[in-house]
Amino acid sequence: MNLNAGHEREGVIKFNCLHTEGPLPVEKGLPQLLAWRRILHGLGLIGQTPERYDGYGFGNISVRVGESGFLVTGTQTGAPLALTPQQCVLVTAWDTRRNEIRSQGPVRPSSESMTHAVLYELDPLLGCVIHAHCPDIWHKGDALGLPATRSEVPYGTPEMAEEVRRLWRETDAPSRGIFVMAGHEDGVVSYGDDAQAAGNIMVDHLARAYALEHEESRR
């Protein structure tokens, strides 16, 4: 895998966000979303620290709501260990070709919401998408045999949406439940039927990456 990603500023929203500010209109799926977001924060896969990415927040999680929307953690909400519903937002519609997302809630959606959207579009059975920042998985993507987006494709763009579609057509990404974003430093995306499934896939691959590291250290 060609990991030539430059240090791109984290958390920048690159799509046109048509946002309606107000209370979160639905709470279905929130308990699982908030629980797994806390687990991922504890593992350092979602967060915000001065030492990483110039202090910007990183990582996000979403859950599908009905047939035409999803709840996602808000942009730059990485710092707290535990989020509240006031830090989540409902994405109600999207158009990857026009690079546009419509949302409703107390905060604006994560800068990676377009990637979440295209995954829900590609597989109607997906119930959760996680975008984590995990150097251990990212650097061992080849050794783990993970599908990867091309290194020249930036996150949060229509080009990334098309790249995810390419992975769906040309690789085992649909069945693997995880891929690496080669052009987005440490970016790893997992997905599954629900938050537990998507979270378990991410944690399982983290354990596999640790095991590889241990094997390499013994050589």
C-alpha cells in the first residue's frame, strides 16, 4: 500500500452543508451510537488531543435511521469521553455529485459524513459506519490484506465517494466490513449491521495489528 498521505488539516467540512439548526428530531439508535463512540474514544480511535493532527478532533460514528437518513456525531466533537444527544445530528439527504448534504439538529455533521452516506447508499442492510484514526491498522493494511482507497483521493469529497464505490465493485470491501483510507492519515472505516458489529470489526483488526507487531518484534 502506498501511504503517501500528506498532513491534511483534519476536520474540515468539504461539502455544501444545508443545515437546519434545532433539537435532534429522532433518538432511535442513539444508545448504541453513544456507547460505541465512548468505547472508541477510550481506545484512542476517536478523540482530540494536542499531540495529534494539530489538535483537531478526529473520528466519527453514525447509525442508520429508517430508510433515508442517519444519525452521526457532529463535527469537532472529539474531545469529550462521553457525548450527549446535543452533539449528534440527523443527516436527512445527500447528493454526492453535487457534493451536498442536508442535516438537522443542534450541531453540524462530521466532515466525513459523505463517506458514511455513500456506504449506506451502497448497502441497504448496513446499520452503522465508523471512521476511526488508527495508525496501527493503517500502517499494517497491506499485511492485514485490507482494501484501500487510492492515496491521491482526499477525504470528505465526491472523489472519495466514487472511490468507495470503486472498492465496492472491485474488492472484497463489502464482505470485509473494513477498509483503509490511504490518502487520509491513519483513516480506517468499518461498517456492519449495527454499531456492535461495526465496532467489533474495528477492534478485531486492531488486535490483529497488535499481533503482527508482536510477531515482527520477535524476528
